[in-house]
Amino acid sequence: MAEPILELNNVTVRRGMGVVLRDFSLKVNAGECVLLHGENGVGKSTVIETAARLLPLESGFVKHNGMMICDGEGRRNNPAKPFGLTLQANCLVPSQTVQQQLDNVVALSDKSYNVKPIIESYKIGNRRNDKIAHLSGGQQRKVAVISGLIPGMVSQESRLILLDEPDSGLDDDSVEILVKQIHMLRNLGHGFVIASHNKRLKECATSLHDLSEATNQTPDFSEVWEVNSDDKNYSLLRTKIGWNLNFTTLVSVQRNWLAALLVMGGLLSIADPLTLSDRDVILMGFTLAPAFTMGLVGDPVFKILSEQRAIDWWRAQNNSVPNSYLESIISGFLITAIAMQIFIQSVDYRIILAGGGIVLSTSFVVRFLQMSTIRLPRSNAVFIRLLTPILILPWGIIVDYCAKL
Amino acid sequence: MRVKSGEIILALGFLGLMLTLYLAFLWAPSVNINAFESPEAQRIFYWHVPAAWAAFIAFAVLFVGSALWFFKRSPLGWKLHIAGSEAGLACGLMAVWSGCVWGAAEWGTPWDWEDWRLNSFGLLTLLALFLVLGRQSQPDGVESRDTFSTFGLYGFVLVPLTYVATRIWVIRHPGPVIGGDEDSSISGDMALVLLIGALSFTTLIIGHILTSIEITKFEQRMDRLQKKLDGE
């Protein structure tokens, strides 16, 4: 007998000070659609986020296609197959275009697929090349819903699709399209877990679950989704190393480079490098200060992924969230070379290497600290950067060392 | 009005601090004027060392509380975590501030970014500040308690590192007074003032921890009553 697409086994999950799910179990097989309903706060979103391994378990385990992806001991494995995920927050990158966003989701499934007809079916075809930030709230929700459905749309194999309040903010026509697509994808053999109060969506369900008991029903819909995708092996390397996000958004220029250049300008305004030619340590400090600043600003990719909780989407799909370490080290080399020309009027590859290392290690530490607080309800308000001044100590040691070269 | 034991101990500690200040500035003998750049500034030492000592005790409480919460989900552990971080912040700031004043007088600079002890102790104090401010920025829940407890556990690694820093990486900061080598020991009236200071600070933070536990208990009770009013 085939393994269930999703299995939550005796999971206990806390949120705030309360236990939201206690010894909760749920199995979803291929071709099933479980619709979670019930009062606000009953735990519908918690089930979805637990299934997407976004919440730590007190006990129990979660399996996708028979493979354990997280458990009460804190173990986390990458899901073997990509799954569809639409959370209450849209989890989009506002600086990307609709096409870029959806291409990333398709690439994660290792498929080649023309998303244009899907975008047009939701009447946002004309906004395909617009940045997500320029769309209305409802249009952004459509993109988020399409992102959640795509792993099913591109695959003949059974996929898990998790949708949390997908109808929220959608107009009636779009809800109709969504309902039809869910029916067709379920008939193809994909498994759904949907949290919603919408009556139309309830018609898609094979099981209505109020988190205490389930009622089975048989949807009356026979049309099956036709898959028109080709296999294509994407490494997603350019996305994972932050190349795509950095180039499309120029976020590192806007944040890290600007801060570094401002520091360089500030230092130039208080001291003329020519008058400091006999003070090696101060000149080296001036030279490596822009690189240090660049690192302290933090990982630019982390910043853009945090904007609409896109980082949660990545954390659910993959243990390695995109980062910009490569871009950091290259930027470190460049800014240090520029600073050397300005402050020392010479170029030494050892100091340039040190500059790259400073940016890389500093942004790594800042990112690590930020990732440590990502689970908090208000992770942006947590003063985590109070811990970064200690980085001045190793920076000072590097400056001393470089001054002696 | 019922006076709690924590408040009495807190008041005793406060009186002890006043006595320490009096003895340090008006009674303790002066140091050898040839041995220091700024001999009179050495009197800060009677405040600085006990404050740092008390901060270490507070960080130990923070560690125990964090471990109890993280591994056992003990409500008492969380109360100790709160009390330890608050006491650690208060004593840490007093030690850092008094150290900066002394450093400015003796070394000519309030801070040395290349001195391991200064920086590791500064980081401990910033960690306590992060825990206090961070906790206030988040709604109470297991997510925030787990996260802050993790930082409390990691932070304690800095305590032994800070203690041994002056033995391993001697740069500027003087060696340890307690448990140091023969040259670092002090005696007579100076030791007496130092002992009174250490006892006063210890009493003060014990009083603070007891009072803080009581306040946290009230806050949690208020929270439960609020939720009851919300109909949860």
C-alpha cells in the first residue's frame, strides 16, 4: 500500500503559552483533500505550518511520502519531493517580478513549465513582468496561491499542497478558478490540506476536519489537470547563492555598499590620509572600516526574504535558505581595494583578501544571530544587533596584523 | 502592608552599598602614589570588583534558569532567567561604567577594544541588555522563552572565558583579585572594604532576584486573568 503523502503522528505543538495541538494525528493520501475548518484560534494554521515543518514539535513526527521530515527530538530532513505551500502571509519577494517568483517555484520542482496561461487564468497576465511590490493586495495573493499550486501543476507524481486561507483577498471569479484547479489537481492524484471557511472551497474537500473529528464527502467533479511540463534539472545555485535576488533587487548596493561608502566618506571628511602616512594602524583601520561596515549591515538576501516571510517558504522547502556569502566576499575585495587606493595609495592582495574575509565573516555572524531569532513572533523587534559590537575585537586584531604587513 | 523578604534583603543590600561607598572614598587607605598614574581613582576598585563579582553570580543564575526552562520547561527556571538577566544587566552596567571611569583616569582611555576581558565582559552585559529588551519586545510564549534561554545558555560560556582572560591574554586589564596569584592579593583594610562591597552586592542581587520572581509571578497571574477576560 502506498505511503500517505502527509502524515502527522501524535504531534503536540505549542504556540504562545498554550498547547494548540495535543497528540494530533492526520493522514492525507494521494487524491484526498482535507479541508480544515472551525473557529479562529482552533489551530488550522498551526496544522498547515506544522505540516510544512515550520513549527517545532513537542512530540510526535511529520512525514511526507513516508519520509520523516521533522520530529519532537528536533530532527529536520529536507522533503524528498517539493510541495506546494501558501501561508497566510504571502511569502513573496516584493522586489521580484511575478514571472521571476513563479520561475523559482517551477525550478524547485526541476521542471520546465510555461506559467503564462496560469497567470492569465487569474487575470494578472498583464502584470507578469511587474514587480510584486507594485501589485495590489489581492493580486499579490493570487501570485501566492499560484506559487502554492505550481508543484502540483507541473508534476504527474503525487504532490502535497498546503494552502492556508487561499481565498483570503481573492475576488469571486478567482475563487471559482481556484476551486476548479483544486478539483482537477486532486483528480490527478495530488493531496491537499486547506484551511478555510469558504463554502465553495468546502465543495473541493474529500474530508471536512474541525480538528476533533472528520466528515468524509465525495466531490462531484471529474475533470483532470493536464500536465504540460518537461523535466529539466535546475541546480538553483544562482538563487541559493543570492545571485538572482541581488541582481534583480540591487539590495546589496542599496544597503551594504551605501553604508560602506558613507563610512569611507565620513572618514575622509575627518582626516586627510596624506597627513597620516606615519600612522600605519590608523590608516589600516580606515582602510578596513568600510569592509567591516559592509558586513555589519548584514546579509542583504536575508533582509529581502524577511520582508513578507519568504524566508519561511524557503525554510519549509529546504534546510539551506538562500544567502549572499559569495556576493559578500566579492564586495569585500572590491571595497577594500577602493579603500586602499584612497587611504594607502597602493594595493596589496593580502589586505584585499583580509577585507573580503572581514565582510564574509561579519555578515555570517550577523545572519546567524538573525536566524537564531527567526522563530520569534516579532523577530525584527528583538535588538539582536546589540550583540554585534564584540566583532570590533577580532576586527581590531586583523587591523593590527595588516598594519604590520 | 505586608513586606516581603526580598524587599528587606534588597534594602539591606542597598544600605551595604552606601556603607561601601562611604568606606571606599572616606576610610580606605590610599594606594602607593608611585604605583599608579591616577592613585585616587583606585578607590573605584571597591565598587568595580564587587559589581563584577555580583554580575557573575547573576549570570550563573541566568544560566541555571535558562537550562531549567530549556530542558525541563520549569516555570521557576523562566523566573530565574528573568531575574538573572535583570540583575546581570544592572551589575554589569555598574562594573562597565566604573571600569570606564577608572580606565579613563589610569590608562587615558575608557575602553580598549583589543582587551579580551573588557570585551567579553562587555558582551555579557550586552547579552543581558538584549535579553531584557528582547523579552519586552515579544509576547510571552514558548517560542520567545526557548530562544532567549538558548542565548542565556550560550552566553554563560563567556563567564569562565572572561575570568581566565586576564591570565591567558594579558593586555591591559589587571589580573584577578579573587583567586589570583600572590602578587595580586590584597590585605588589611583594603580587603575588608572589598569584602563588605562583595557581601553588599551579593545581598542586593539576592534581594533583586527574590523580588523579580515575585513580580514575574504577579505578571503571569495578570496575564492569565487577562486571557480569562478575553474568554480563552
